[in-house]
Amino acid sequence: MKAVIASIALPLLAAAAPAPVSTAPASNPPNFGVMAIHSGSPIHYAQMNAAGQKFWLGGSTSSYCPSIDGIVCPPGNQTVFAAGGNAMDVEVPGGQQVYVDPTGALSFTQAHSASIPAGSAVGGLFYEPGKPWSHYSFKGWGAQGFMACPTDDNQYQVFAAMQNATVPSGNVADCIGFSAMALTYKGDAPTWQYI
């Protein structure tokens, strides 16, 4: 009888004991989209979009999905970074890597290619968790985040915030520094590939 009581009581006591404290990080960074924050500027609340292997504030996301039997194409209308921000959240095999090209432009690789121009920065991009808002940033080449530089078609191209960037107008003073707010994305990959 004592053995029966012990066999019932021990699991109950173990369940009531405090759980061990984990020293591991609470979670992995999420996939995320980016919204620009710079109060009083034309880019305030603008979404960051992938198009032409570069990133833009304004315009729309440019994506592609092949017409192959068995492939169900996602909508392809959102730009989402994979956890950590060093790649895109895509379905295409091999993925698409994010980097800063030699001009300072935030860029991404073409699908099915790991080709990155010589002299590009493939590190220094990071996701910084925060409460209530998380951020995406670049801290390579002396840059402190990102800037949006005006183009001839009333968009803003995203560059690393550095004085020697080669920007569309030719003058870094035309660019607007911004905070890249990282907005958590939950769900399946939003596109097959970005183009």
C-alpha cells in the first residue's frame, strides 16, 4: 500500500516543484517587415520594399513566382526579412541574402545566386529586440543605421547611413536618416522570391 501511495505522490510532487530556470535566450528573433520612422519627414511610416535587388521607401514590393505544377504562390506583396535580417523570408531554394553593396545601398541577392559584388558588407546587419519596438540596423563601415535618399521618381532608396555613400542625387545631405522599426511577421513566407 505504501508503494502505491509513493508511486502516486512522487509524480505529483515533481509536478509541483518549481521549473528549472533557463539560461538560454528567451526566443530566436522573428521574421519582420520594416517601417521607417522620422517624424515630420516624407518617409515617416513608409514601408521598406524590395525591388530591383535594392530596398525602397515608397513604391511596392517586386516579386516573382514560377508557374509550375505543385507550386502554390504566396501573395508576393510584402517585404519580409528572415530572422536576424541577413536574408529575405522567401520560399525559393537557396534563399536570398541581404548585404550592403560598395555604394552603401542596402541590397539583396538574386534568387539561385550567392553572387555579391566585391567590396560589399555581408555583416553588420542586425535585429535589435526592444520593448515596445524592435529595430533593424547596420553598423558596418562606420554607419549608424540607415538613410533614405531621394530618387528621380519620387521614391527613396535605402542606404547605410554613412557620409561616403554614392547616392542617387550625388549629395548625401539630401538623404534622411531614419529609425528602421522592425515589425514582427508571423505566417508562411510572403513570396516565392523578390526581384
